[in-house]
Amino acid sequence: MRRFALLLLLATTSIPLVPAAEPPKPLPSWNFVVSGDSRNCGDLIMPVIARRAKLAGARFYWHLGDLRALYKIDEDFAGLHRNDPAALTMDAYVKVAWDDFAQNQVAPFGGFPFFLGKGNHEVITKTPEQFVNQFRKLLDSEPIRRQREADDKNDHTVRAYYHWKESGVDLINLDNAYSTFDDTQLAWAMKVIAADEADAAVRLLIVGMHESLPNSYTLDHSMNQGKDDGASGVKLYNRLLEFRKKSGKPVHVFSSHSHYYLTDIYNTAYWQSNGGVLPGWLIGTAGAEHYSVPPEVKSFATWAENQYGYAVVHVTPGGPHALEVRFMPVKREDLGPDLVNRFGQDAVDFCFSQNWSATLHKDAY
């Protein structure tokens, strides 16, 4: 019996040990800045974000959509043209609203990389073709064009949805301005996600869009209102869950549309019981009228309401904490005298004292 035990021990110890695969080492960390909904008062807020993004050492700024109100004259625009009544008719305003966005919200970033999303206000009085034509330079910037042609060398079409890669991260900007993903965009997104699943160089997936995916804590102002009742958004959400499970790579989702800052937006009973919770942030605080944060989340989530601001996102691809997100408020005193003088004291007073809706608007706006 002893001899058998000795032979068994020798046989066991003679099996060569295969070292466990080491997890990939984290890539160097970097930052970006993100926010959405810069209508109403964004001409005052976005220049501050531009200045702060550069100071934060961010690689780029990502705007999640809703540039100008378009169904009414933005209050910052009214302040800028307070001495020119002819500019303050709806017809005159609509013709130049997007030029106003470019001049007063994009231009302050200078040559700083600016990635543009599309919101539901971009389809008020405007067509999808007009959006692409107006902002072609931003939608076809070098990183976007390079990635589009890497995916398909014959693809030269500029779209409101796209993706680009940064140091181990694939960033996917989606267009749900109509509260849905059409079949063409959804098929494109599925193809991109499948490629990222197989690409060892992609350590992390970050997805951004205007309206939150369905069944979040902002479901009454999200893709749940789409004509498909959120079906296309659920398909994408489930594919992102599948990507995370199969690849082991993290997925993070950013959106705006509701005008406050909120973390853990998909940590709902629905997703807890239907596949899993994706990390999600809502950051609709770049100038639009403030909405109230849903009271049921205030006990466990991080949130900010009745405040303008943006998020600084610290990225460590492959690290144990792939993303760290911090909300940074923009206050009246951050504007400086030049902005106050340019837009007028009345506009500043409105933006910091009256641009508030105590209850969520449950409508198209």
C-alpha cells in the first residue's frame, strides 16, 4: 500500500505545471471629457468646459447631442442678439442656430478633438442630411475616417454614427435621435462589437448616445419612448452583455437627454432580472434646462441636479478599475467677465436662476 502511494505521489508530481495565463497588463491611463444637452444656455457653459478640458489633460471632448433647442429660441442666443430684434424671429434663428453652436460652443475648443453626437433636437425642423452636411468636418475627422476605412476601405460615407479607437479602447458613438436604432445602424453596431470581441488589442468598450438604452432609471425619457417601444435598444443592450460575458472585457455606457448627472442608471430591477447590469452614466448638463433626478435613486447613486457641468473620465484599459468618472460642476463665477458682457447680464441671470423644470418633461423635447 505504501509503495502504491509513493508511485501515485511520483506520478502526480511529475506532471508539468502549466502557468496560469496572466491578465493583460494595464495600458497607460488617460482622460476624456463628456457631456450632452447644451441647448438653452450652452453658449455660456461650453466655453468653460473647453477651457477645463484642456487643463484636465483630456484627449478629447465628446458631446452627446442636443445642440440648440430649435423649437424655440435659446436664451443664450437671445442674450447675444439682444440689440438686434430682426435676429430674434423664429425663421431667422432656425437658419443660424447650428452656426451659433459652431461659433460659440465648438470654436472655443480650438483644435482640441471634438466628437459630436446627435440628439432629438437635431431632428426638429432639420433633416438627417442637413445634420451631416452642417457638421461634416466633425463627423469625418481624421480618427473617425481612419477607423471607417480600416473597417471597409471602400466606405467613404459620413454618418451620424461612427467609432474610433484610443489606446486599447473602442469608443462607439450611436445615433438614436428618433428614439430607435434603425436596422442599418444596428447591423453596423453588431459588426463592430463582434470585431472588438475578437480583437485582443481592444481592452474596453465605451458606448455613447443621446437617449439612454431602455429600462433605465430614466425610462420615461429614453428609448422606451421609441416607436418600437425600445426593442432596438434592448437588442443592443443584450449584445453588450453578451460581449462582456464572452470576452471578459468591460463595457461602459454614457448618455444624456435627461438634464442631470446620474450614475448606475441601468441598476434597475428590470436589468437585475433580465441578463445583468451594465455600468451607465447620464450626463445631460451642458446648458439645457435642469430636470429633477428620480427620487428613488438618490439613496444609492451619485447624482447632481440643478447644476451645469461635465464628466472627466479617467481610463485605465486592462486595469482593475477601467473607468473612473467624476462630475465637475460649472458655476456662475466660472464664466468670467467676457462671457457675461457678450451675452448680457439678463441671459446670465436666467441661465443660473431660472433654467429649471422641477419635473421631468414627458414629451418630445
